[in-house]
Amino acid sequence: MPQRGCNVKHGIWIKIAVSVGLLGWLLAGVDLPRLRAILAGIPAGEGFLVVGLYCAAWLVNAAKWKTLLGRHSYLRLFALTMIGQFYALVLPGQIAGEAVKAWKLIGRTGEIAPAVSSVLMDRVVGVVSLLWVGLVGASVTETTAGIRWTVVFGTLLAGIALAAFLMRLHPCRARSRNAVTAIGDRFPRAAGFAGTLVKCIDAWVEILQSPARLALAMALGVVFQCLAVFILYRIAASIGLQIAFVDWCWIFTAVSLLLLLPVTIGGIGLREGGYVALLAGLGVPGEKALACSLALFGLQLLSAAAGAVLDLVLILRERSEA
């Protein structure tokens, strides 16, 4: 057990080192005074508009989760969504934020399978919505990179669609349940986890067999992703970047997929490197590409701060109720 804890700490420090190294390398290659001037030149009115759009986007994202989860207070799910943003930033990897959301929901309801399955399905729906937005942008863009990214996004969507189709088939579903149950029988210590996973499989199938609910969640996911792209579009326009909205769709999708890699803290370094590399192909200077990325990171810091405050409020309220 101590060895495992030591490995976790080493992994965190490695991710911090990768983040600092990537960001330092990118900053060393740009004109820092010019970068500061670009960020300082963003109009205050534009900043307030972007923050408002960012808040609206997360309200939509919480509605998506409620569509999948059902009988829960929307305000609590919104609070947990923002709390997840806080832990996704301070803990290594975006999956940490999802894990905290599920853990806190379990602590409130005591129901493990519905909480875990809804969080995982919410993540899958979010990725599928993101890929659809990126696919549309890549397929209509006039840039040469569009063909390559159309293939990438289309292949990923086809793979997810195939997995969902197989999960709906009874033989595949039965084999999955039997395999998980067999693992629980063979390893008694994993029996509890195996039982929960079987319940999660049943919950996923129930959602997959509810086309109306799934379609609504997917529509809300697309709205959320489009709002995120529009925020990036407005930030770019405020610093003088005239790039078509459809191009931002595939650029944002590509960078968002890159951030799924658990190699940095809060995506720091990966995000900046992704935007610098992709925008360089469109002739955008490194300073302006970094300015867009750092402005987005500033919004992430705001949402994380809001999540930290909400987490403290919920903890204090639960203690007072106890």
C-alpha cells in the first residue's frame, strides 16, 4: 500500500513537470511583452460577455447530466458539475473531476450504480457531441487539414456507434455481464466492484434503449460544445484573429481530445501546445495562439474557483444538517 501511494505521488510530480516543461518551452518561443499586450488588449465588455456565455454553457451541461440521471435536483447537479471542474484542475487528470462528482452523488443518495453509470454516460455523450461538432466543422472547412480531421473524427464516431450497437444486442450484453460476474466469483475481493459494474451495464443499456432521452442529452451536448466553440471564436476575434467559426469547431475538438490524455495537470501545456501547433498551420503567430489558450485557461480557473466555493458551501450545509 505505501508503495502504491508512492507511485501515485511520483505520477503527480511527473505530470506537474510535464506541464511546467511544455508551458515553459512554449513561452520561451514567443515575445512575452507582445503576449501580455495582446491579453491586456481584450476589451472589458468582451470579457464579461465571454464569462456570461461560459456560465450559460455549464448550465446547459448540467441539464444534459440531469437528462441522463433523471430524479435529482438540477441545482445540486449543477453544483456538482462545477465542483467537478475544481477537482479536475487541482487533481491529476480530467477523470478525477468525474470521479469526485460520482463520489459526492453517492454520498448524498447512497446509490452507487446510478451515480457511476450516469457520470460515465454523461462523459461519453459529451465526447460524441464534441466529435459531431468537430466532424461538421472539418467536413465544410476550406483548409487542407479538414480532410485529415474528418477521417479522425468520423472513425472515432463510428467506433463509439459500433460499441453502443453491440451493447444493445442481448448476446453481447449477456457475455459482458457474465464476464464481469466471473471475475467477481474468481476474486472475492473484487466481488463488490463486479456487482456494481453489472448494475452499471444494465443502467447504460436502459439509457441506450431510451432514444428520446438519449437524443435530448445529445442535443444539449451539441449546444454545450457549440457555446464553447463560440466562446473561443469571440476571444479570437477580440485579439484580431479572423478565423471562421467552422475552423474553430475542428480545432477546438482536436485540442479537447488531446486534453483527454492524462499526462499533465489540468491540461496545462497540452492545451497551449495544441492551439499553437494547429493555428500555426493557419498562419497564426504563436503569441496570439497562446493568448487564446491562456484566456480559455483563465475561464477554467474561474469555474474552478466557483466549484471550490460551492464545494465548501455543500460541506458546511451537510455538517449543519448532521
